[in-house]
Amino acid sequence: MLLGQVFERFVTESPVSVMVRGLLEKALCPQIIDELFERSAKTQYTRELLFSTVVNLMSLVVCGVHPSVHAAHQASVEKIGVSVTSVYNKINGIEPSTGGELVREVAGQMEATIRHLNATMPDLLPGYRVKIIDGNAIAATEHRLKPLREISSAPLPGQSLVVLDPSLMLAVDVFPCEDGHAQERSLFDEVLPTVEEDDVWIADRNFCTLKFLFGVAAGLGYFIIRQHQSLPWQATDDFRLVGQSDSGTVFEQNIILSADDGQLLKARRIKVCLKQPNRDGDREIFILTNLPFEVANALVVAQMYRKRWKLEILFQVLTENLCCEINTLGYPKAALFTFCIALVAYNILSTVQAALRSFHGTEKIEAEISSYYLADEIKGTYRGMMIAIPPNEWCVFQNMTFSELSQTLKHLAGLVKLRTFRRHLRDPKKAQPKRTYLKNKPHVSTVKILNQKKLQNHTP
């Protein structure tokens, strides 16, 4: 890659930022993004403000490069060419389905990149594609919208079901919903058509309904889902001891599920007697699966169900390292679009980590590298890098094949100083002491308290 001297300096000093910008240039190519908008938009249309411009602007806000939509617009007002009001009007009207299509488009490109890097994670179940699904409710917004100003209750702008592929560590699908009070089950009609043969869906008990279980089976897929108390089922034999897992003692029995239309589905019911109660206080959990015993025994199923935490980590990254919730965006469409842009940013960041795995090894990167410090590097470097390097110098990434892109990413990954992004493991949290209530003292002097403590420690 022939680059200018300034570009080469950033390649040497901040290869992570260069990787992120290069992937954004490839994945968010204006022509591809604008064509996606024309295909997926049902009510919106393009006049002066292109969809690709809005995506680029929101990606800067979500990644923390700019603190707000207004600040991002003000920094590039000449390039954007429309007022900030026009930008807000555009964001407030983007349909949730368009955001979902954007996530799927970018996930497809990042999947191709990761596979060319040979940097997939070890398969949880070889020969099957595992998908972890869970819901995420967007936090309450400010009461900026006029109809909300006289309401004291927290306004919820929406929620989404997110699908994670743990072998790629990519959010491969999302199902946004504008109703913040809607049940996750109301979105099953959108999820079930995406089930493919030999998919294995892992989910919590909110997904344990006859509709979802039979729907997955009808799509020739499989499920590993925690049993909901209200699910009807019938046992065909008694529990039998299988063995010990990391979390407890595992038992198994065969059951039959019966749908309202008379269909029957054979399944396995796995009981795990936990060594330690979970956060809900449960000492045993029950997991349902229709995977054949020859493919996955009860111990394997119990272990796979525990991998649900990978999706919880995704949500943690979106909340703590990226800005997936902007509480000033009160319109549901705007909030959901922001969340979808955050998923796109997560997939870019995950691909950077895949490039690091391809050069430095999976075990080293997974054990030592913090996504927090990767995101912090991008926030600190990106604005200066975009000022120093003209936009036309980044176009080289748009025209790269996935093979060329993967080779470039691997080269850049070799230049990364891993110690800069080293994770620091915390010790277990100590129990909080009981606090003393000081009547008529709403505040105290810290220095006085510290001095009193010193005197106590030095008193014989």
C-alpha cells in the first residue's frame, strides 16, 4: 500500500485507528449504503441529505469522537450541506427496518473479512452455526418531546432483539421495535423466518414458548433454551444422572411438547443442580434442547447454554465503550437507529480484534486485550487523524478485495503495541461495610475523617 508520509506515521503510531477507519471506508462505502437505503426505505426519500452522510455522522457520535449530534454536525457543516434541523428530521424518521438492514449488510462484510483472516473463534458445536439471541431495552430518554414534558414517568424509546454469532463475535442480526413496553415474544414473527438448517439457537426462558420452539424446529434448526415455568410438557421417562459439569450436577430426561394444532416435538430436558445459587437464587435450572444425543450430550448442552454471557458482554461494550444510548434523542426511530449504528461500530471493533487474533494468537488476545482501551484509542486519535489525512487517501480501502483487506489488516495488527491495550483483571469485590447515619450531617469533611483515622491507627 503506497501511502503518504503523514499516513505512514499514523500507521506506525496508531495502527488500531487506521484499521478502524479502513474498515469503515470499506463497510460504509457511500454508494453501497445509499443503495441499501433506496432498497429498504418505505416512507423516507432522499432530497439533499444522503443516508450515507447521516450514517457517517452518527458513527462519529456513537464512537465518542464527537459528544453529540449537534457537535458532529457543527464540525462538518460545510461537508454536510444542510442545517442541523434537517439532520435531526432525517434521523427521527429513519425506519427501524433500515437500521436492521444496515447491521446485516456490515455484518456480512465483516464476516467475509474475518474468514479471510482465518480468525474465527473455536466452534461451540462443530458442523452447526450457533446463534445467541436476547433482548435489549434502550434506557429512558429526557423529556424533550412536547407530549412527554408533563409526564413524570421515564419515557422508553424502544427495544431490540440482537443475534450474536459466537464463532465470529459479530452481531449478525437485529430486530428493532419502537414500543418500549412490547414483549420480546411479539417479535418472534420476524425472527423465525431467519432460522436456517442446522442453526442452534441459544436463549433465556423468555424465548421458551411453543411458538418459538416449534418455529425453530420447523426451520430445521435446533434450540438450547432455558425452560419457562409456564411451558406445557410431558415426560416420557425419569431423570437419569449424566455427570458433573463446571456449574453443577447434570441430569437428563426425555419429554414431548405438544402444539395447539396437535403437532408433537420430541425434546430433551436437562437439569443442572448448581454448586452455587445464581443471581436469582435458583439452585437448579432446566434446559430444553432438540439436539440429538449423538451430536451433543447433556454435559455439552449445559456448557453451551452458559455461553449466553457472550451476548451480555456485547451489550456491556455497547453501553460502556460506545454510545449506544443518546438520552437527548427522544423519538423511537432515532434511538433505534443510534443503537443499530452502535452494533455496526461493535462489529468493526470486533473485526479489529479478529485481525489481532490472526497475528498474535487467539488465546493471547482474548486473555489480555481490553476493548475499552481499543475504543479509547479510537476516540483519542480519530479526529486528528482525519484532519491530517485527506479523505481521498482512504479510498484505497474501498477498492480492496477481502483478501487484500485481510492481508492489510494482518500487517497493521503486527504493528500494534499490545501492552497499550492490556486488560487489568480486578480482584473480587469486597463486602461493603454498614454505613453510619449521622443525624443532621448531610455531608462531612473528607480530610477530617482521614485525620481521625490516622490518629486511631497511631493510638497505642
